Amino acid sequence: MKLYHVDRQCLIVHNLEVARDVRSRTRGLIGHAPLEPGQALLLPHSRWIHTFGMSFPIDVIYVDGKWRIVALTENLPPRRIDRPVLRAQGVIEMKAGEIRRLGLNVGERLELRP
């Protein structure tokens, strides 16, 4: 899957893994190699995440049911719990620094593409 920025009309993630089942959602990025720019993990139906068991920091995008960004967390280090975002319907985990590099902001619209 890919992640498209609707407002800017550009692709921001070219390799989006989707955690579709309980096992992949539970595992998340634990034991995963550090993410590269343009690579991310989507956790559908999630409102919060943790980084216990991970070896690298991440940026986190929280989206609502219409794929609007409702919250952002930059550079979340390993062994942390991020705050729950009650309006979120999904979480996107990216390489640390990607939110800043891409200039993402709350309120912007994203879209999944094949």
C-alpha cells in the first residue's frame, strides 16, 4: 500500500505495511529493522501505541475515520507509551524525523492507495 497526501497531491509513503491481524498488530515494529524514509506501518483501529521492545525511535501519525491527521508525535523513543488519542481511528508509525521532513500538520488529509 501507499500513503498519499491529499492536500498536497503527493505520495508520502511508498511502502506502507498494514497490520491486519491480531498477531501483526501485537508485534507492530518489535524486532523490525529500523524504518527507512518512505516506509511505514499502519495499525488500523488504534488510538495509542507503545515502543516497548523496539530498538529505534519513531514518528507517529494519528488519523481519524476520514484520514484527517488528528495528532502527531515526533521522535518517540523506545520503551515509551504514547498518549491515547480518542479521536484516532488509526496509527501510522514512521521513521523518526519524517513528520518534520514532510512538513505534516494536524488537519491535513491523507489517503490509502494500492
